[in-house]
Amino acid sequence: MQVVLNNISKEKAETVKKALEPDNVDFPEGLSLYVENVDNKLVFNFESKKNMKQLIGTVDEVIEHVQVALKVIE
């Protein structure tokens, strides 16, 4: 599953990536997240080897953290 934030500056994208790094350490087993900057986009690549419900919950949680990070840096 891929989630993309469009029209984000490289500086904001890097700040959001750094804010999410601690969360990636304790990621649930069977799930992975890779975040990359592509042009003016921040791309979140989620992969699940388990159930869809867990994936959706994790995506929701990551998006909440992204919203908080963006509010803090505004």
C-alpha cells in the first residue's frame, strides 16, 4: 500500500521522515514501512505479510503522526 503527500518541500519531508524514525523501530511483526522523497512528494510504502486490519490500523497511526509533525513545523 502506498500513501503519497504531494507538494511538500524537501525540508518538511525530511523533518517528517525524522519524526517517524522512532516509530519504525517498534513496527509490528509482518509489517514494514519505507519512506522516500520523490520530487515534491513524500511517499510512504507499507507492506504487510499479515492481515489487512493490522495494516489499516498502522497506516492510520502513521498518518496521525505525520499530521502532528506537520502541525509542529508549520
